[in-house]
Amino acid sequence: MGLEFRNVNHTYNPGTTVERHALKDISFTLEDGEYLGLIGHTGSGKSTLIQHMNGLLKADSGDILYDGQSIYDKSYSMNQHHFKVGMVFQYPEHQLFETTVLKDVCFGPGNMGLSEDEAVSRAKEALKLVELPEIYWDKSPFILSGGQKRRAAIAGVIAMDPKILIMDEPAAGLDPEGRDSILESISMIRKERGITVVLVSHNMDDVAKYATRVLVLNKGSIYMDGTPKEVFSRTKELYDVGLSAPGITVITERLKSLGIGEEDCMISMDDAADMIAKSLRKG
Amino acid sequence: MRRNITIGQYYPENSILHRLDPRVKLLGLIVFLVCVFLMDSYWSYGAVTAAVVILVIISRVPLRYFVRSLKPVFFIIILTFILNIFFTSGEEILVKWGIISIYKEGVIMALKMSIRLIYLVLSSALLTLTTTPNDITDGMEKALRPLNKIHVPIHEMTMMMTIALRFIPIISEETDKIRKAQISRGADLETGNIIKRAKNMVPILVPLLVSSFRRAGDLALAMDARCYHGGEGRTKYKELRYGKKDGIAYLMILAFLAGIILMRNFL
Ligand SMILES: Nc1ncnc2c1ncn2[C@@H]1O[C@H](COP(=O)(O)OP(=O)(O)OP(=O)(O)O)[C@@H](O)[C@H]1O
Ligand SMILES: [Mg+2]
């Protein structure tokens, strides 16, 4: 069933000098269990699109259906929808406000109307999932390091146990180790809970590594939609819209043009290593 | 939530009003406000109205922007109108209805006051629609510079104003982001009584305060790193310079003021 977009349009500041048609006739269905990588040049409308997914922005025209029901129906509870579709914004650490990390993570579950015990147990579980060491749970969120704050903030969304988890560049501004471990945690959570994940990222390597499907936006329209292999094999078209392919894809394409290996587009380090090893053995 | 729009809603155009020196426009606004309060005869109302109409036309800003600028004060204008119409007494009764009587003087007073209010708002809108906030503060700084001699820190004050203006859209954007993030976590911002609502604002206000301090710190550091040390000896990237049209505009402004004063005394 999933989340279906039907001809969704969105315009910012209509009727002014800064009018901006940010989404143009977007139609696609986010299927249950998918890991969707959403890529596109700066200003292509990624953030606008994901804010429609959890109902923060309302489409000017078109419809969005969750499990077959329009989220704009009067009978549909938008508040419940926020809990089903969890959203981690860019720099989520800027939203921390409570006196302790644990209390902050409890904010979402608390708003869901859960009992305090239940909220705390969910919060603790979420904090474990994002691997924030227990010694920090009773500390003020403001004394944590940047990466730890990020984890605490992500835990705040995961604690609501959303069916769809959307993240706008969750790894932006983190060191390589921090970004890998956050993305690994999320991948693990997806496997453990069977949730759908939407990852907005400018890092093609991350998208290639984790996504099961890639959606490319360009100037508010869907430019490509397919498996990572399908999308990243169209390197030329990606360059045309200001994007690139994962590093490993670029390397293997180059090798192929030199006559090494003949397989199709490579998006994983392991596959590429196999290919090179194979052709070395041959040659 | 708006973005890329600073306070005052500058409308980019290339009209003669846009190109005038901000100092001219500032003086023009002050003179105009004085005139609005000086006008009493029908002649002076006519002259001021003609001035507003002409200025609006040559500004080349679409009319709906002026209408929009009136919206926030619409209620005040209506209230002024009603108060004046019911509570001004006079000689000639137009309508009598129970204890309520409306006098001709009341109607005239109500019209006069509303027109004044509308002109006040329109003239400020004329300035802010045709002048960027930066130009306004620049103009103020330069016009008020003589006050430096008596140790009024004009540069520092206008710098603070520039920074404040610059930060309004940033902070409003930030508020929007934080609000959305907390709504995503199920924050309830709309229901409940005043106390509950105030409490519900905490998840927004705390992060906002934290980020404002962070931004202020960053900005101070960035200014320090570029050796900012106040107004003394600081040169401008865009130096304000009067042109011929500015001189002509000054003359016209003074002539207008003189005309209104003459009308008040001799008509
Ligand atoms: N709140 C807003 N008000 C007005 N215009 C906006 C607003 N948010 C986004 N826009 C405009 O809509 C377009 C799409 O913006 P959006 O933030 O969705 O892009 P994005 O793909 O997320 O970019 P980035 O990679 O830089 O985050 C841009 O042209 C942007 O200027
Ligand atoms: Mg974005």
C-alpha cells in the first residue's frame, strides 16, 4: 500500500515576486519496506517533497494517499499521521530543548498519549538503537558533541516508532566515521522493525550503498526513478542535472573504457573488487 | 512562512523613486507625515491625495502591494472611523436612533482621520517598497552622522539596526523549521488555554534562543575576524552620493511643504 503521490504540485509564495513552483506534478508510490534514496541538485525540491509526506506542507493540487486513504480527508487525523511518518530534519540537533536527553527523546512518545513508563522505555530503546552511550542519558542535551546531539535528536523520532522514517541529510556535517555509523544504525533499525526509510542525501556513495530505490528530482519534477543500478548507470544524465555517480561507479566505468571488466554499472565496492580481481586473474 | 523577503517587503523595480537617494526619501517621508497632519482645507486634502497618487504611480509598484500594506492596520482604521462617527458631537444631526445620534461633523471627522491614517501607512509603504532595508539604514547613518560630534554612537546604532533587520528573515525561517520539527514530534501548538499554550511554546522557544545565541556568537566572531572595530575610519562599499535628481527632489519636497503651509494659512 504505502504512500502514494498523485499529481502533487506545490508553489511557495504564490502571487508574489518570489513565487516558486517547487513541486511539479509529482506522482509515485513509496512502497512499504523500501529504502528510498532521494537525490537532486540544491533547490530541486527534495525538502519540499518530504514535507508533503508527513503533511507539514499541503499540496496546492493533487492528492497524497496513505494506505489508500487521502491524508487530506477531513476524517483523517493529521496528528496521527505525524506519528506514522517520522521526520528527521536537517540539523535535527537544533530542536533539542529538554533538560535531559532522555526527557527530550520522551517528548514524541509523550505526545502520542503513552503512559510515562511506556514513553521512557521506548525512549531508552531508541537511544540504544542510535548507540548513544547510557552515561549521557541524564545529561543536558546541550553539552553533547555535535554527533551525539544528532543521535539524540534522531532517537527522538525513532522513539515514536514510525512506519516511515524520513531523514533530510542525517549525516551532514559529521565526520566520516560518524556518518557511517549513523547510517548503519538506521539501516539496522529498518531491518529490525521492517520500516520504510527515505534518505535525502547529496552523497551518492551513501545512496548507492543503502537505498533499494532511487528517485532523482530536477527542478521540481521527477527526473529518474529506479533501482540504484538503473539510475547510476545513466551517469551522463546525472551530470546534466548537476549530480554525479558514486565514486566506485565512476572508477569502474573508466576501467571498462580501458577494457578491464565488462559487467554493467557497479555501485558497490565489493562487486567492483570482485570484477577487478577477476580481470586481473584473467589477464 | 516567507523567505528571501526582508522586513519592509522591498519590491525590486527601477523607477525614479527606487533610484532616489534614501536620505531624500527619508526626508520626504518626514515632510509628508507633517503635511498629513497640517492638511485641513479641501484644497490641502486634494494636494496631498494628488501627491500620493502620483508617487504610487511613478513607483511602478503594483497596487496590490499597497493594499496589502494597509491590511495590518485595517482594523485600526475601521475602529477610528467608528469611534469618530459616534462620539463626535456637532450641530447638524444626520441620523438619530435612540440615544445614538450621528452628526455631520462626526462623519467629516471620521473621514478625515481615516484618510490621514491611510496616508500615513501608504507613505511609509512607499519608502519601504522602493528602498531596501540596507539603504534605509545607510541613509539614516549618513543623515544622522553630525550627531556623532555630540557623541551619539550613530554608526553603532545603525549597525545594530542593520543586523537586526538582516536577522529577522533568518530567525523567522529558523522558527518555521523548529516549529515543523516539533509538530512532527506531535507537539500541540494550537489547542488549550493561554497557560497551556505558553507552556507548549517551550519546545520552540528554547531551541530558538539557543540558536540565536549561537548565531550572534558566530557573527561576532566573523566580524572580529575581519577586524571590525566600529565606525571610526570605516569606508563604505557603496558610498551614498547625491545626484542631480536628488537635488530636484529636495526642492520639490520643500516646495510641497511650503504649499501646504500656505494653504493652511491663507485658504
Ligand atoms: N519556505 C520557503 N519559502 C519560499 N521558497 C522556498 C521555501 N523553501 C524552499 N523554497 C524554494 O523551493 C525550491 C525547492 O527548495 P527545497 O528546499 O525543497 O530544495 P532542496 O532540494 O531540499 O535543496 P537542498 O539540497 O539545498 O536542501 C527552492 O527553489 C527554494 O528556494
Ligand atoms: Mg533541502
